[in-house]
Amino acid sequence: MIVKHPKLLGIGIDESTAVVVSGGTAKVIGDGVVQVFDGKAEPVKRKAGDRFAPTRENK
């Protein structure tokens, strides 16, 4: 999907996990991990407590 739509950002969320977005920041909560896909490189894994900017430059 990301390859066909390169302007989109893909986010994979484990069970018992969520991403809370407020302003320009996302925070991972729960028991699992979140993987962020931009179609250019390997997915970036984020765990509970991690904060990141939900953009294509999320490394």
C-alpha cells in the first residue's frame, strides 16, 4: 500500500497497544509495539512510552 501511495505513512499496531496523537506528537501506549512504515527503509519499531512525530521522517 505504501509503495503505491508514497505520500502516506503506514502504522502497524500490535494487540493491546495504541497510538495517541496530540498536536504534532504521537505516543505509544500499551503492551506491544508500533511499527512505522514509510516505504523507503525498514520499519521503525516504537514501544510503550516512545514518542515520535508521525511524519515520513520518523527515524
